[in-house]
Amino acid sequence: MILAPGATVGILGSGQLGRMLAIAALKIGLRSHIYAPEAEAPAHDAAMAKTVAAYDDEAALTAFADSVDVVTYEFESVPTTTVEFLSQLKPVRPGARALALTQDRLVEKQFLRGLGLETAPFADITDSGALARAVAELGRPSILKTRRFGYDGKGQSMIREGSDVAAIHRTLGGGPMILEGFVAFEREVSVIATRSLEGDVVAFDLCENEHERHILARTRLPARVAAHVEAQAKDIARKILDALDYVGTIGVEMFVARSDDGAERLIVNEIAPRVHNSGHWTIDGAQTSQFEQHIRAIAGWPLGTVTRRGEIEMHNLIGEDADEWRDILAQPDLSLHLYGKLETRPGRKMGHVTRVITGAAKGR
Amino acid sequence: MILAPGATVGILGSGQLGRMLAIAALKIGLRSHIYAPEAEAPAHDAAMAKTVAAYDDEAALTAFADSVDVVTYEFESVPTTTVEFLSQLKPVRPGARALALTQDRLVEKQFLRGLGLETAPFADITDSGALARAVAELGRPSILKTRRFGYDGKGQSMIREGSDVAAIHRTLGGGPMILEGFVAFEREVSVIATRSLEGDVVAFDLCENEHERHILARTRLPARVAAHVEAQAKDIARKILDALDYVGTIGVEMFVARSDDGAERLIVNEIAPRVHNSGHWTIDGAQTSQFEQHIRAIAGWPLGTVTRRGEIEMHNLIGEDADEWRDILAQPDLSLHLYGKLETRPGRKMGHVTRVITGAAKGR
């Protein structure tokens, strides 16, 4: 199904990613319809229509499907049952498989290993006995994570020397978990790439990321890795996209570690089946943004070129950082993005700021 | 009145300019509310709220003013009475003066002359006797225009050798008119500039424009004029903005003519008290777009820098040109913008396409 201009994109989820997807849809003559349980949310302001309903409200989902031409999602915690239900009515891109896979940290790691990609060592934790054995095997420090519903550091806890493993297990709820061995990495990087309906893959340049308190703080490009490592990272993203028969933009987070011989090597950490925070710089810094690429892909349209406009620095405005909006506006090199969130809360992503340093500007 | 993030911008008019203003407002965390008589229109898709009502519906205007923090307009044919009414309730930027001035071609020309700027020779046509005398004085060809409600070549007619002057006068309605002497120009250029609430003025680089059938077809930068002429053009725009105590983005159209001594000189043709078609390239090709500049200005926020990213070519997609959307998407250097108009009509602006040629791309 290929959309015509004027068609409507249905978006599950109403956060800033949905907002920026809706803005990208507007640029190229498409409409958007947001479906989410929240009545007030960043994406609603940018969409032609909104449905405020629960993700299991089949009547609301049916009406939503009737009013749109294609469905996508802007966050990975949408229930797979919602996506499966909608898939019977309209194309959902990317589909239920990528969603299900990334909702379960164990399944995701197994999938990555199945593709021959390196991940952190991990163990399937079915109960406290399995946990004790896995801690003995993977050593300390290691990280215990719930299999489901984790993001921005939620649902995980470090097991250190002297940690009470059983207590940590109980605090996380005691359900099915994954234990991940500690990875000594030099840098965190990510590949943002898009796969079209016809199977073309276009990757943005490699992003180098810094997290603070498990939340992305800063992204810079070019990433400080060897050129062949950047090429290898893009190949990994392509392999994942092809294996999932994916349509849309994906974010693949990786660690750059050093092997004993000093060579850089890539360890895949996590897949986000959606546009990704480390790709926000593309609005200002690339020929086509990750958001427009995603909309083009799910519309069945050709992908754009993603030439980078210069050296990039993107930083997130978390919580009270956004109070600096006026100073940011007054700085000549910065591009300010605010998500329209009316309430500032600690840890909340309120906006981001991009600096693009072009050759001309560097020469000054 | 300075807006806070999350505030709402009221926009009179619902065309593509309103749409692109609303998109720019979204980027920097503001909401927009469109007021227009049309139920289906490009700007509605991008706005959080719309009021569909006549421009003289005082109850609807009052409710609109109550729901917004500042008012602006996206086209110059909004009745001045509407703007005057709203001005009593909320700040309107730019205000009624710029609107009234540009709605009357005679008043506009007199204003420009009053600033010491060169315009085409013109005469006030109150009746057919005045017209006959003016044609004798200004010669043929000359252009007879209604004083009000002209755009894209509407409301005007050329008086040539052998033309039946009285018939042309009747065809245009016989009301108050202006006769403009013919200007032999080499190029058409425009300055897009923005003035902040505090009086700062920032101008984009000079645009060189080509019209076809009185509609803008193409804009290119840099304009092929001497550097001092470009500087002079920006000074002219500043002079106009300051004289009007203007807040927001303006478009000033000028002709570049040759004096007898071969020097280039600027003749001011027309002012548009709004964002302008020849500034659409700024979305892709400048650090800050004309739309974001306008929103920043009317919000009382600092203006951005307008560094140009390379050589620019923008062309409008008029009528069936937009049928080429898929081919345009597939071309690597082009950025496509579609306005969401569901019906294609001859002469209708459906979208535009921008090419930004950077130093890197040129070197390939």
C-alpha cells in the first residue's frame, strides 16, 4: 500500500517522537492522527486528529484504523495485541514482530546473537536459583533487568560486590529477568537507519552518545571511531533491518570496546523500533531528517539522502534545563526545539538543542 | 507582551503560509490557533485549534482572542476592521498599519516615496479623466491597477499602444486605481527581513526571483547583483520596517534596473506584510527559517541567525507540477514541501521544492 499526498498516517503514542513525526508528515503533505490514552500530550498539538482511548479499546481502535491509511508507533511499549489487532485492518509499519522482539530484552538479545552479532554476555533468569548460578558465571558487576517494560534505566539494577542479590531480585518484582555481564566500553554509539517498503536501507552517520543517569544527555558527530568501525556499525543496522523485514526508521545502540589487541569492536546493546533520541540532530543537521525518512518509508515513498551538514552537537533539555530557553534562543549557533510540555519534571525530556558547525563557520 | 513556551499564537488565514507558521511554532514549543472562513485548508492540519468563521463575526473573533496570546496574519487581505477589533483584545503583530498600507497600492507607493525610496512612476486615478491625463504623462506601456485586492496579477491590466483605455478601466471595475509607469528592469529581487519586538532587524540574503504569469516560479540565491546593491536592498527593508514600527517578517519586492551610467539601482515594487513565497527556501537553506523568525518576533523572543547554507534554488509547484512529487522525492538533492491541498487547480500553489548546493556538494 503506497500512500498518496493528502493521506493520513496513524501514530500510536503521543510523546515528542510522535510530535516530530507529525511535523515531518506535514512537510510532505500528509496528515496525522494520534492515538493515545493521554488527553494532553506533545503530539496532539501537531496532529490533524486525535483519539484519546486505551490501547485495548477495540471500538476506538477500529474507528482509528478506518480513519487512517497506515499505522505506525512512536514508542516500543505499545501492547503488541494492539498492533496485531490493527494489523488486520490497516498496514502497520514497522509491524508487530519488531515491537514484540524489542519488548523482551531476552528475546532481543537472542535475536541479535542469532544474527551473529556480539552482545554483552547474558543469562535467562527464570527464578532465584538461576539468578544465583548466573551471577556466579557472569561475575560482578553485572546488571539484572526485567525482561519487559524498561526504558531510561527503569527496571534494572546493578549487582556489585556485596550486593544482596535476592533483595535486588525482589525489588525488581521477582518475575522473568535477564542478567547481563558488565561490558567495559570506551564509547556509546548509535546507528539511525531507515528501510523502505522496497527494502532500500539508508543509514545516517554514526552518532556518539553520552548518557547521564541512564538518560541520553548528548550526541555528537562525527563519532570518534575508525572509519571501518563506522561502516561496520551501519552494516549491523542493515542486517537487523533486513532480518526483521523492517519498514521505517530504527535506532541501534552499540558499545565500542577495545579487544585485547587494541582494535575497536562493536557490541550491540539495544534496538529501538522507532525514531530515536540520538537522531534528533537530523532535523537541523541532515538533508532529510530521521522523522521524514520514517514517514517516507511507511508511506511507501522513496527515502531521501542523509548528507550531514557539518559537525554536530545535540543536547537534551532535561527537566529544568528547558528554563534556559531564552538564553538558548539568543545564541547564534543553536537551534532550539521544545516539545510543548506544560509541566517541567525532573528527568523529563522537555526539548533539545542542536549546533551544526559547518566548514564555513569553523573557518571563522 | 512576551510569550512563554506553551503559549498560543493566533493566525488569521489558513493557507500554506499559515501552515508553515504553525509548523515553526510547534518546533519552538508554541501552539497555534487558525482563524479563517474556510473549513478545509492547509493551515488547519498543523494547528492545535481552528475557528471557522467570517472575518466580521465579532463573537467568534472575541472567543478567538480569548484563546490566544498574540495574533498575527498570514495574508494581507484580512480586513483591517478585523485586525482593529482584535487589537483591542490582544496584541496583533504586525499591526493594523502595515496591513492597511499594503492593502492600498496608492497609499503603499506614497509611503515608499515618503521614505525617499525609488518606485515606479505612478498616478492616482480617481476617474476616467485622470486616467487619460496619466496615460499621456506616463506613456505606454503602463499598468493600470485597482488600488485594492490585487495579488498574483489579479486586478491589473497593461495599457499598450492601441489599447482601449476606457474599456480596460471598465473591465477593472471603474473604481479608484493607480497607473504605474513601465519599468525596464533586469531582475526581480526581494528582501525577507524580520524585526523583533525590541526593534532588532535581521535580513536574509537577497533573493532573485522569476515570475511566470504573475506568479512566483523560481527563487535563487545568491542574487546576481553587486554586493553593495544587496546591502542597499537590506537597508531599504530596514528603513521600511523601522518606519512601520513593524514586528514580524516582511517581504519587500524590488526591481534591479540599470541607470544610464550602467550602475544597478533598486526600485521598490511591493511590500508583503507577512512571510513571503520567495523566502520558502529558508526552511532548508538557512540556520533559522523566515517562519521561525516571524514566530520568534511576534512572541517577543530574540531573533535567530540566518546564515545561508549554500547556493539555493527554490521552485514553486504550481497546479499539475505537484503531480511530479514522487520523482522529486527520488532526487537526492531536493527537499519537497507539499501543502496538503487535496484539489489541484491550474495556477494553485501546491508546494515547493528546494535545492541547497553546499561547498562540499559543489566539489564533487
